Amino acid sequence: MRRRDFLTTTGAVVAGSVLTNPVSATVAVKTKKRIALIGTGIRGTSFWGRNIQNQYGDIIEFVGLCDINPGRLQYALDYMGVDCPVFGDFDEMVAKVKPEMVIVTTMDSTHDEFIVKSLGYGLEVVTEKPMTTDEDKCQAILDAEKKSGKKVVVGFNYRYGTLFSAIKEQLVQNPIGKMTSVDFHWYLNTDHGASYFRRWHGERDKGGTLLVHKATHHFDLLNWFIDSDPVEVTAYGALEHYGENNKFRGANCRNCAYTEKCKFYLDITKDRSLMNLYVNNEKYDGYIRDNCLWREDVDIFDKMAVQIKYANNVQVSYSLTTYSPYEGWRITFNGMDGRIESWEDIPWRQKEKIDQAALHAAEMNQSGNAPTRTDEIFVMKNFERDYNMIKVESTRGGHGGGDKRLQDKIFRDPGMADPYKHSAGTRDGAMSCLIGIAARKSIDENRPVKIEELTDIKPHPTRGV
């Protein structure tokens, strides 16, 4: 059977109809919201710093920045274009500048400290993902939120991406009947994937392993798509490529005798922003941004496979690869009556050569000038000859356009309609990181791990759209 005989293409190109422009007019406000930022690394100063100042400066005001590194603090002021006091002590900052909202972008393992403190001070909180890195810290956040009466927003920008939103819309329409299983595979290339092992993320006491730091994005999408809670996790993983699995290593890329033979050599001196933010400020805290990814301190997994059972009996097979020739993902939803399938940046699917080195930079682009492209969702019905190819017009930059929509929801119009529950709170943050925590525990202890073992959250068969 020829492909054109088998394919029925929808006539219209979908631009994510579930995501109408969140803001059509400026929301009237009397005073600017007072915001404090804790953690002035690249994510804090760019996505939650400069971008917020540029896009929402008419309705927000940064009243304080906090970090243990005084050099990064001074750089942050200039880079973000703000004029506010800086602090090395979080409690002092809150006492002196009296913010209404705190944005937490510190090292993952310290998120809980500043979330709990902020809630104790009666403040609104926005935190980067993952919400935290172990079950005890997760429970402490849940308890603090309940006691304070305030809410925590977790920055799951992937949910807001045009393609992921269009997939959610298809699932809600339920063309495949009762969902039974999901296959989800994520591929990090040798540029982006390797970067985690250079940074503090390569040490589990700081990032909780990539099953927590990176995969929490993916587990949150699964929870949101499946509309149920995970109940049990079995995982396998190993460190076989990076870390001590190499015959040579250096102090860091700038001080290495093997630059000619190491395919992962990074010349950080060619990146002015990394030099200004990190290298010029190493003397304050000793953090090395171009660390050797073969160093023996690396103790996270570089290959991971996870099986997840949900309360509604959906089964998930998930994997994360950290040294793929290309960067992309593929997902399939199997149902009693059919199948939904989609992907992004699979080279032979797109029939184009992708500059893998530039791919991650394009995804992180916050300028709003990133090129658009057409992605695809295939909807297939059992026993039917044809299938629908739904074309989704999306953008390469800002995580598929999700960054802008997430931040509009938080800062511009918190009360905007949210029919598919894109907005994520502590329960979402908990359930996503708990899958990663359970997976890590499953690998370490060689056993299935039940989600109920970890916190007092009781998994529900359905969470409701």
C-alpha cells in the first residue's frame, strides 16, 4: 500500500487551538508586583530575570537579588537591567525589601529551603523545576504550603508548548478510546547531553540525577497527558559513558592536556556570556562551568529506562539517552480503539539536516524571533485504512513557544482561562519529581518503588481536566 493511499491529511494547519493568546490587553494594575530572585545563574538571570524585566517591566519590579556569589550578583544587575539591592543572605533580603513574590532558581537540592522559607514569610513562590530532589524535602514543601495558605507555581514551560498543547487537545477528544499504554523516549545529543556532566548537575547530591533534574519535565508531561497519578516505578540505569569511564581527564577544559583528542572539548572563552557569568566569578565560590565531564565526581546515570504504572492502569515505557547523535523525542499513546503518535527533531522524519550544536540554543531563544515550523501528530484508528495527520504550526524558540505563555499566565494574567490545566502547582511538582526519585531509588535498591512510600500524597485514578 502506497503512503499516499494510506494518508488522510487534515485540511487546516493547527496552531494549538487550545492555546489562544493568553493576553489580549494589558491588565490594569495599581502598583507593580514586588519580586525577589534567589539564584543568579544562567536560568535565573535570563529566563526568570532579564526576560521578565523586558516583557513585564510595566507590571513587576525586581526589589532584590540574592546569591552566595557576589560577582554573579553584580553581573546580574547589569545583565538584567535592574537597579535593586543585592544580598548574600536570603532572610536579610526578605526583611529589608519585603517582596510579594520570590522566584527560586538556585541549585535543585536547595529549592526546598527557599520555598519553605518563602511560604513561612507568607509570600507567593515561583520555582524552577524540579520542585525538589528527594521525598523528605518534597513532604516539607507540601506541609509548608498547606500551613501557609499560599501557593507555589512550578515552572513547567513544556506544558505550554504549542505541540504538546495540541497533543493534549487530541487526547481530551479521545479518538483512541481507553488509553492503555504510552511509549516516550527522549534523546539528548552529544552537545546538550554532555553539558549536564560538566556542570553541578553531574553530581547527584546537587541535582538528584537527570531522572529528577531533566526527566521531571517529561514525567510532568506524562502525568498531564494521562490525567492520572503514578503508583509504581521500576527503573534501570547506569553510568557507562561519562565520568570515570574514560582513560584521560583534565582539571577542566581550559586546563587540560587532551584538548586535541577529546571530542567533548569546550572552549568556554568563545562564549562571552559564560565567561562573564561564571569564569570571571570562580574566585568567589569555586564553581567551574567548563568542568571535565570525565571527572570522577560524576555519579549520576547516563542511560535510563523507566517503567511506570498509573492508577488508571496505563503503563508507560520511558527512556532518556544522554549521548545521541541528534536531539529530539518521540511519543506514542496506545488505546483500545487506536493510536496517537508524534515526535520532534527526528532527522529522518523531517528529511532535513539539523545543526545539533545550535539546536539547544534555538530552543532556549527568548527573543521571540525564532523561526516557525510545522510539526505533526498522527491519529490512527484500528481497522481503518486512513489516518489523520494533524499539522501543528509551532516555533523553535522558547521551548515551542511555551515560555512566553507560562510567564504570561504567572505575571500578566494569573486569572486567565485554563481549561486544560496548563498551570502547575505543588501536587504537579511533587508527582513529577517523585517519579524520578522513585526511579533513582529503584535503580539503587533493585526493586519496584511505590509512590505511596515517599510522601503522604495518595495517587488518584483520575485528576480531572
